[in-house]
Amino acid sequence: MSAQPQTQTTPRPAFGSVLTDTMAVATFRNGQWSDHEVRKTGPIEISPAAHVLHYSSTCFEGFKAYKWADGSVNVFRMSSHIERMCQSARALALPEPDADQLETMIATVIDRVRDQVPDAPGALYMRPILFGTTPNIGAAASPPGELMLMVLASPVWDYFSGGMKPLKIYVETEATRCASHLGMVKTGGNYAAAMGPTLAAKKKYGVDQVLFCPGGEVQETGAANFLLIRQGKILTRSLDATFLHGVTRDSLLRIAPAIGYQVEERVFTVDEMLAWVKDGEAALSGTAAVLAGVGTLVRDGREHKVGNGDVGPHTMKLRAALVGIQQGEIPDTHGWLHRI
């Protein structure tokens, strides 16, 4: 009897580890932006004295374009991400990108690589990035006068290809995620600041992420906003400068009333959160996963189960409602999608 052939499944590349073959680039010099150019994705050359390498003069965005069943490619909330990138540039004293030019750069890259956009539930992850290139290691107290703006694209596949698994989160009540006045800025330094506490908690408690709650007030994790959910209600931190104003968070809160949830945005404490999760749900929202359920919270070495410890039905319902809009299965009544 001959052996039966075995089907081997090739693992998908890690999120963001593969780039498309095309990127767009523009530069800022002498007080104005150059025309952008579209070029083959590859290494760039900057001075070893470039401002960004020494003083972290950079901000970026991350969002997705989706291939629909009719073959069209549609970008989700592009204008909101461009607006937030301009806000980040202002906060870091960097010249703002020209919004119209940036939109054209994004649309051009997507159009050039539309054959590289994965089918649903995959997507094309877009990454515009702005950074200082002024060659001056003595400019610690001055913003760069020369910058580069790039738009990269990365095909990404189903974030939960193995099925959604509940996350284990460490509750950090002392350390802050980043400098409080820059929390709403999408800059690499904020992610670097959260890295140490996150890696330490992963090693000690085996968690997936850290929920920063300085002074006992719930804020966000190193890379995602935090929501409490139960039948008919969502509770999340009210917006301020200390944490990122997530576009996914905003989208979920705006669709929530139409599917039966009252939204409350306010400051709340760790103790209130732990009381909520005894019979409620908790989730993290962000571009990559959209909405990921939390199964366990760890505080002072003690584990607190969230609900029954699994991803809750309300988390699944909210996620499905937003993903349905993104993938063209549910009508977009908000004008969020831009067809390329």
C-alpha cells in the first residue's frame, strides 16, 4: 500500500515582515515639500548624523486597505489617519506633511500594488512614516529642517488564523507608558518606552501585554486601546493627551449604539475594572487585530479571570460588525471607505 500524500500548510509571514515592491517618497528642504516619487522598495541612504537617529524626530501611521469580493480595493478611514499624522508632526515640532500629497502617495502605492493585496480576511497594511534627516548631532534642542516622508505597504493575513485566543494582561499601576503629554502622538519613542515593562511582565508572569494604569487609573496597553464590554454597555477611558486616540477605538464606539450598546467614556479605576470583569468582558482595540478579547488580568501577582476566561460574545459581536464594514459585507453609512 502506497503512503498517502500529506498536505503541508506554509506558515504565513509575521505581521508587517513583508513589504510590497513599491513605495512612495517625498522630501522636505528649504521650507517646502518636493514632488513625490514612486520607486522600488529598498534601502534608503541617510547620514549617520541624521536627526532621527539621535533625537527620535519621527511619527508614523498604520491602517489597512481591503480587497472586496468585487475585486475593488478600499482604504479604511484614510483621511482620519492622515489627520492624526499631521497632528503628531505638530506635537513633535516637525513640518506637517501636505495632506493632499500624502493622500496621493498612499493611493498611488495601493494602485501600483493592487495585485499584491491579499483576499479577505487579509489586507494591505499601509505605513506612512515621517522622519528628520538633517545631518547634525548637535541639534538636540532644534527640530530638523530636512525630512523624508515615505509610504510603505505590507500584505498581511488573518490576524487570528489559528482562531481568536483570550489574552493575558498584566496590570501595571506604577510605570507610565510614555511621557504623559505625548501619549496621543504616534511616535516610535512611545513604543520603545513601553517595551521594558512589557518584556519584564512577559518574563515574570507569562502575559501577552501590559495595561498601564498609572496611579490606579486605567489607560491603555503599549500598543492598543482598552475597552470594558457587557450587555448593552461599553466603558472606556475618556480621551486626553496621555494615550493614543485610536481610529479603531473611535470606529467601534461610533457603530456601537446601532447594535445595542451605550457608550460611556470616562476615567475609571483598576478596582472598578476588576469588579466589572467578574461577569463582563474586556478587549484591546487596534488596527492589526481590530478587537482582541482579554481572558485574564494579572494584578500584584494574582490572576483575575475575565468572565469565563474566554473571548466573550459581545467582543465577537462588535468585532464582526466593524470587520463587516471594512470588508464590504455591511453598508458603510459613515463614509469611512475610500475606493482606489
